[in-house]
Amino acid sequence: MAVAIEQKALASDTVSRVHADYTQTPTRQRLRLDERTDLTIEEAEKLARGRPFELIDGRLVFKYPEVLTQRESASRLTIADAEASAQGSSFELVDGRVTFKMGDRKHSRCQAVLTAKLFNYFEQYPIGQVLPEFSVRLWPENKQNLRTPDVAVFLNENLHAEEKYEIRAPDLAIEIASDDDTVSDVFAKARLCLETGSRVVWLIFPTEKRAMVLTPEEWRWESVELVCPELLPEFKLAVAALFQ
């Protein structure tokens, strides 16, 4: 999902006022508002193109400081630039281009269930950690790339507590497809993880209510139960539990 918003010419009668709560906020913390006041949810989603937002009485409100829009025009951001712009929002940096991650209800529920089940597993079997929205530097020397799997699982021997970002793909990488994700993008993420260190990738498709398990040796659909004996002995998760 790209983050650059196409500029549109506004009708002459468009209301240009903004809420007082926002205009009184210091400039670097003020939320940027789209001037249109008659947007539908569908129109706002298209305009936002992946960036976190709220829709208040038909007005689009982006949920990060407007300093971000000042940096967007930069063709190649560094990780430090993107971090300063994101102000805590989950993002990925692809060849210097920042992309904000925003899941829908189905995406968020799947992520929560997976994280909870894996957390409980590691409480019983302390062999690793589950880290949702944890960014990794797949090319340590490259300052224009940072990837953020929806859920990352690292075995203890591959965790480096002193590092802000791990410099390899998770042992188990989990990506959850949102309705606006393209199939090619989802599978490209899976291939990238497998090529840079992941032993297993799970792709979750909430709309189809099934999952795909990918390893370097095989790709297979799974609609009954997710297991990972090569990494997580005794772990089992019913696929249906992700979509209840």
C-alpha cells in the first residue's frame, strides 16, 4: 500500500474550517485534516491509501503529525527519517518509501489470536518469543529498507536483545492478508522472508477463512490446523479459531 496521496482539486464551495481542538495544537503535533467534509468511508480509504486515519463528520483526519507530510516528498527516506515521521505508527520502508500498516477488523482479530496463542505457548515452552509488528532489517547495510511482518516468531538462539531490530527474517513469519492487499504482494512478502532466513511462513486469508503454509520445500493450503513441528513442538492452532 503506497502512502502518497494524490492531490485533488477541491470545489469552490468546500468548507475549509477545521476543528478548534486541532488548530490549537502545536504545529508539529497537529493532525492533518483533509478539507472535504462529505467523504464516505470508501472514499476516505482510497485517499488514505494505507495510512491510519479517522473519519469525523465526513472529514478525513490522519492519525500522525503533519511533519510526516513534509517528509513524504523525499524519494528515499532512511530508517531514521521514517521513524521520526511515523511517530510510533507501524510501518515498512521499501527502497526508501514508507508504507503505513493498517489492518481491518478481520486482520486485527487474526493477529490478536495468533499472538495470544503463541504467547501462551512460549509461557509453557520458553524456547522463543512472539513479536507482533516487529520490524527487521533484512539487509543490515541498507538504510532504506525495513520490513514489519504482522507476527514474527524468533527462537531464542536467533534473538539479539541488544539490537533494536533483528537483522534476519523471523524463524516463523506470519502475514495476514487485508481486503486491499494484492495476492502478488502477499506472496512476495512470503518469498522474501524465505529467502532471508525464515524457515516457515504462514499466510492467513481471513476472507477465504484458510491459511497457507510455506517452507523452502513446499507450499500447501491448510484449512484444519496450523502446526509447526520443525520449530514449535506440540503447538497446534485450529484454523477456524482465527475467524470466529
